[in-house]
Amino acid sequence: MGCRIWVVMLVAVATAMGQNGARLAELPYFTPKSSGAVVFFSGQVMLDDGSAPIDPVRVERVCDGHAVFEAWSDKKGGFSFKVSPGGSEVLPGDVSQPGAKPPDSNGATNPNHSSAPITTALVGCELQAVLGGYRSERLSIDPKTLVDDARVGTIILHPLSRASALTISATSLAAPPNARKAYERGLEAMRTQKWDAAAVEFTKAVKVYPKYAVAWYRLGLARQTRNDASGAVEAWKQAQSSDPRYIEPYEELAAQADRRGDWAESEKYSHMWIQLDPEDFTGAYLFNAVANARLNRTEEAERAAREGLRLDKDRKLPRLNYVLALILMKEQQYGEAAQLFRKYVELAPNAGDAALVRQQLPKIDEMASAARVK
């Protein structure tokens, strides 16, 4: 029975890990059925020295431990988006995530509709900024204070001591002026959601200067947005080979390999990611644990999951508990597995697989009791 439960739940976690986007284990959490008013959000992303980030910064909404893309910041660090009963929508002038679900237009702009379904869905949600080499403070979204236009404040980014250096490619210093200009035009097109133009400019930059790692990385993002997954992977591999100490491509390569079920590739790039910086990127351990588990390298998978949990002091990745629990189920360590599953549903009660965990927990408790009697 233990093996059967473990297999069922492994299928669930593999499905969840293969969800949309380059971020870790993103799951839909906001699907209210009733109509409600549109809620507008705007804010700022700033470095802790008071300056705006040079590159676009990804802004995410985090609910129950799951992160969902909302917007990219502009040149001054500003961002804005709106939430309606049909989902989120980036406002004009911001760069949207590829494949973002459009808002429900059925009465979504009627100011007379109640915002209760939206504010209920936002209970416990926070906003964070994602930029390699930086740790983001989080802004709480308090439904009690929401009005039609909600200014959420400023998200502060703090540099990570080692990681911040790894997010800057040394190859950029040698880029000739015409390559740098093409790269800057690509960034501007990216900020204004002109992905075709961005891809053209980044391509120009790498043709002039083939070792331009950061331009290859941005070209990969542009191709991904245009649903060219293979082209994106090719560009990220070029970025990684151009500057192996530039850390940004590793997450994208590990995530893409995870989504297509290429466990050897996911293990390879997540391991390289960990080797570059073993302390600052908890997500690398999650990818590595899942890949090793699927490759039947149980000892390596358990080691990665435990190390990830050690580093995840803010509990931003509840799924690490789930993955380690699955590994321990295979090892018939049912007591600790049950504890981890309980921690998972505590941290992510509305996760897509939380109901399955709750359903299986009594059976796992029985197995743990039987093992103690033996």
C-alpha cells in the first residue's frame, strides 16, 4: 500500500512541477467563479540604496506559497497590473508574462459590482520582486484596505553577498558599443511588450559580439515569450557557455528541462547552479531533488531536499516539504513523511494537490503506527 500511495503522489508532484512559467512550481490559486469589480495595483521596485534596478524586474503575487507572475518593472522601477474575477492583467506599458490569462470581460469593468470575491481571494497574499542576486522584501496585500486603485508601496531588493556578483556577466565589459546599443534597444522593447522587436535587437547584439552572455539570456526570455521553447533553451545554453559564472541562465535551463521531463538535464543544470552558489538559491535544490528522485537517485534527492529546507528559512517553497515527504515514503519512513505532508498543507492549504495530501494522510499515519509496532 505504501508504494501505491507514493506512486500516486509522485505523479501529482510531477504534474505540479511541470506547470507554466520559468518560476518554481507555479500553480493557479485564484479562480473565483462570481463576478466582481476590477482592482488596480501599482507600486515601485527599488534597490536598498534608493536607486531603481537597471534591468526589468519580475513582480509576482504569492498566495499559499505559490508565485504567479504579475508585471515587469519599467525603467524607473514602477509597475502596475489589475486583478479581475477572470484573473490578472498587466496594464499597458508593462511587459506581460507569455500566455497570461486575460481578464474576464463579462462585467469586469462595472464599478457597481462588489469586490468581495477578489478581496477574499487575496487574503494572505503578498507581492515580491524577483531579480537574480537579490533578496526581495514582501508587501502584504490587505483586503481590508483595498479600494478601486490600490497603491501597494515599494518593494525593496537587498543584494545577496555572493549571488549579486554572479548576476553580472564579466563578458558585458568587453561588449563593443554597437552591441551594447542593440542590447539597450532590446531592453526598451522588452519593457514595452514588443517581444518581436526585443528578439531582433538581442539577436543583433549577439551577432556583433557572440560572447555577450546577458544578451543571450535576454534573447532566451524573448523567445520564450514568443512560445519558442527550443529557441529559448538554445539561447540560454549560449549564455551559459559564454560565461559559466553568470548565474541567470541556470534556473531557466533547469526549469525548462523539468517541464519537458528531461531529468538528467534538469539535474545537470540545477547541480551547476548549486555549485556556483550553494547558499542563496533555494529553488535550485527543489529542481535537483525532483530530478534525482525521478532518476531513482534517492540518496542524492533526499540530500538536496533537506538542504533546500535548511536554507528556506522564510518558507517560500512549501513544495520542498512535499518532495522530501515523497522521497521518505519510498524509504518507508512514514512518520517523518506524515509530518512533512502536514507542514506542506499548513503552508499551502489551497495548493492544487493539497486535497490529495489530506486524503492520504490517515493512511500514512496508519502505516507509521504499524512500522513503530514492528
